[in-house]
Amino acid sequence: MRVRPGLPVFPLLLWTALAPAATYTVTDDADSGAGSLRWAINRANARAGADRIEFAPAMLAKVIRPATRLPALLDDDTTLDGDIDDDGVPDAILDGDQLGNADADDGLRVLANHCTLSGLVIRAFPAAGIRVTDATHCRVTGCRLGVYRLGTQRKSNGCYDVRLVRADQCTIGGADPGEGNLIIGAAAGDVPKDAVTIEGGRQNRVSGNIIGVGANGVPPLGSEAAVAVRLTASRGVNPPRAAEGNTIGGSAPGAGNVIADVHVGVELESGPVADTVIAGNTFGLGPDGDSVVWVRQACIWMASAEVTGTRIGGTVAGARNVFAGCDQGVMIWNVGAGNRIQGNYFGTNVAGTEERDLQTAIRVDGNADGELMIGGSAKVAGNLFAPYDAAGGSAIRLGRGNGDLDATIRYNNFGRLKNGTAATAMLTGVLADGKSPTISDNLVTNALLAGIAVQSEAANPLCLRNEFRDCRYAVYIVSDARCRLGNLGNASTGDDGGNLFRTSNRWHIYNGTPNAIKAEGNDFITTSRAEIDAKIHDQLDSAGLGLVDYDPMAEGAHPTGADGAFALVGAAAVPTAAGAEVSFSLTGSALVTVEAMNVAGRPVALIARDVDLPPGLHRLAWSGRTDLGTAAPAGRYLLRVLARDAAGRQASALCTVDLR
């Protein structure tokens, strides 16, 4: 090789590596011939090294309709860029409506490493819009799949929009402006209909995309996708190749996906599916983070015992997922070890300041087995639960089944928004219907029914160091269930309940079972036995029930008032069709007088006078008429119950009722 004087000498191989990428320009929307997309792909495949396929300005918004399947990208470092004017809106359009093979007719196939597809509209292909197989470090950015170019009208691909098969370290979307894709979801009838599927892929990232809704988000386009993002082990190989270390979303600004108007948001299906991170995403809301756009079934579905090491959310603000607009936020049918749900908002807008539709935040059903942490070992890991439903939403429901789930629910906030505003429609915080989780260090407020409800003989949760405020029942136990609320009567204080029952609860503990319930080492604000008993429904109220044992209380304190002391407890009143009914319990026989007063304290009606009643629960009816025989006006009334036993000891209680 002759060298010109004054120029450095480079080896021949280095000159080859520094050679610029070849560029092939698509100038014709024909299916073949010079200037066609088919011609450009074949030219790029025939030349080793980096290649670039561009589209001429005259191709803007023109539609390429292949009559037969396009050739795959076979050469590493190939870029196919359809954003002709670099404005962030895809310009090159590929339409597969001339093809018909749902098994083979993909839009673009990538079988090489380090390839990039960007700025493309890909629609109506019978199989996948894009399929990447046995390749690494490929990227799909700034594309629109399953829609017309403007992103406001659906024209779905058949089985998948993007399908990664044993592909590793690929990126679908991105956190930077213009990198995210608009993916509407596929539409075939009898095969999986996914927006994005990862089969046996590792360390891939799906981020910054809008999935299931159009470019303007609301109203939705009617996506037919069964799943927005599906992760599964590879099919057709033995043993199956695991899907490992994939990330859906991310904690960096712009990395989260918007997922709505699909049947399931993210599904972790047949395993092994390991170490998945699902973070920073918005489910069931439009791109504005505020408008509800429903996910028809579940935002996240975990359905295999080989699903392990999943992290949903995280301990930094950017990792937070927001769940709204669905029946179940996270649906768990089966899981393996090491799965965590942390730092998320359930039932709110993105800001966490307003309630949005969500029936059940987390539901565990079937034969769920393995490990599940909801929250974590510090407050920063806690989730915010404000499920909102017209019939009353539940935050966590642990259903029946044969699995031995090891679940811990810790450091979460139930029943209030980020700014401390009370949620208005949370029916139950934790419903244990067949599992026995450890429930500790949570703040549970504003439950219309119960902070914690236990309603199956198979359930026996352990509840420690929780704070209950403004709940109808802080802890509600029925059927033949049990609940461990602290110290089992031994000398140790290490297993004290440590729960704090605020006086704002209508009832602290409702024991509707025949079982004795241990509730030792808890704080009821007061040490008065009568005041505590007035907010505990147990054997004192009905002889057929078990007793709640709360002595000793926090720090070894004993309730004041001797055993056997006369008391009137549990006074409450409810409206009836005729008027009202007042209920209360007596610890001994007594003469009882009940009087109705207006809110100013003036007598309205004498409901009962010196009625001789035995110990136990009693109910007395008020006709709703005054002492003058006229109907009492609708509104709020005070009901005073006064009891006097044979020894002359007196007890009284006051409750309210709203007449209809």
C-alpha cells in the first residue's frame, strides 16, 4: 500500500472498522425492484458491517404493502429509520393487509445483533408487527404499531405487535423524548393477542411506551390486546429458556409505560420467569395520569409457581407504579420465592391526591404458594391503598386455596391519600379469607367495614404494631376464624400485639366466633375496662361467642375496674323502616331506661322505662314517634341508655341515630 507523505499509517483492518455505514434509501412504495424496501434490506444484508436504511422525502406517509413476507435483517448493526423529517412522528408506513399467514407473516424480522428500528408505522401484519429472534442489543424506538400514522385510529396487527424470542438486552422504547413507541395491541381471534411479548429473553427493557391507547390517550381506541406485556419462558425448546432480569418501565424519568384499555397489563406466565422489575408504570389511566381508561381484568397477573424474584415498584419515588381503572391491581394465582410489591399507589391518580376506580388492589387466590412481601422492612417500602368502588373496594384480599403462602404485609398506608385526605370508599384493608399473613406496622384508617377482616377457619393472621383509626371495625373476626393480636398469656413481652386502637374506631375488635381471641399487649388509649369493653364485641355481648382477652395491655398495664364489675357496653343504634333500633350489652341483670332526645338534649320520646333485662345482648325498638304520638321529624337524635343493677350500681351510654 502506497502511503502519502505526512499521513499516519493504519492497519488495513482498522481502516475497514472506521469505514462509514452504507446508506440505502427507499424511494418507491413498490414491493420489489430498485428503491423498494425489499431491495434495501437485501442490499444491507449482502454487505458486512454497519448499514442504514432511510426513506426519501417523497415516501412521507406513503404505504408499503408487501405481497410476500419481507426478508429478515441478517446483518449486525443495521438501522432502519422511517422518521423522514426528524420530527418524532413516524413517516414510513408498512401495512400487511395483503398477507394472510398468521404463523409466519411478520412485518419486520430481526435475526442480527445491534439492530435499530425507528420511526415506523407497522400495522395489519397477520403474525407479529416486529419479531426479534436469537439476537441481542436491538432497539425499537419511536414507532407506532397497530394504528394509522396519526395514532388515533386502530388497525391491529394479528398476534403480536412486538415479539422477542430468546432475545437479550433489547430495548423497546426508551426514557428519552421521542424514544417511546405507541403500541395499540394485536387482534387475532384464537391465539395470544399481545402488544409486547418476551419469550425466554433476558435483561430486556420495555420503557417509555404508551400501550393500549391512542396518541391522545382518551377516548381509547378499543384495543383488543389480551396482554400489554407478557413474560414467559421460551416455547418450543426443551428445557424452556427462562425469562430473566427483564424490566418493564424503570425508575428514571420518562421510563415508565402508560398501560390501559387492555385485558391484562403485565402477565408473568409459565415459568421460569425470574427477577422481573415492574416499576414507574401507570395502569388504568390515560397519558395525562388522571383520566380513567380501564384495564378490563388485572393490571398485573402472576400465574406460575416458577415466577420468582419479582419486584413491583420499589423504594424510590421513580419506581412507583400507579394502579387504577381495573378490578384487580395485582392478581396472584401462584408465585414462587422472593416476590415484592413496594412503594406503589393503588386507587389514585398519578399524583396520589385523588381517588380513582379500583375494586381490589391486591388479590391472592387459588393455590398461591411461595413468598410475598407487600411493603417492606421500612416505611419507604410501604404502599398507599385507597381502593375506590361504588360497592366499596378492598385493599388486599387473601383468598382460599391449597397453597401455603408466606405473606408479610408491612409498613403500608390504608384508607388515605398522599396528602392525608381520607379515602371515601375503602371497604376493607386486609381481608384474610384463607391465608394467614403477618400484618405489622401498618396505618389502617377509614375502613367502611373493617381494617382487618378474618372470615375463614383456614385463616389465622398475626397482627402486630398496627395503628387503627376511624374504622367501623378495626379487627373483624367471624365464622370459625382466629386472629393473633398479641401475647399468648406468657411472661414475655416480645410477642405483645403492640397494636394501637384509636378511640375513633366504632369497634376495636369484633369477635363473632366461638373462639377465644388473644389480644394482649395492645394500646387502647384508655385503661378503663368499661370503655374498652364498650368497643369490643365478644362473650360479654353474646354468650355464644368467645372472649377477647386484652389483659395485660401495652407495657404490662392492667385495665382498671374489677372483674365482674357492672357495665353497659356496645351501645349502638340503626334506623329501621318504622323508626330505629338500639342495641347494647349488660354484664349483669339490670333495670333499663332508654330515652330519645334531639341534638339539643331535649326529651323527645321515652322508649323504655325500668325494663328488667338479664346479662347479654339486647335490642329495643323505637317506633319513631314522640311522646305526643306524632312522627318525629327526619334527622339526628341522641339515644341515652341508663341501667341500674340490684346493688344500685349504674351505667349509661349515649349513641346517635339518623331517622329517615
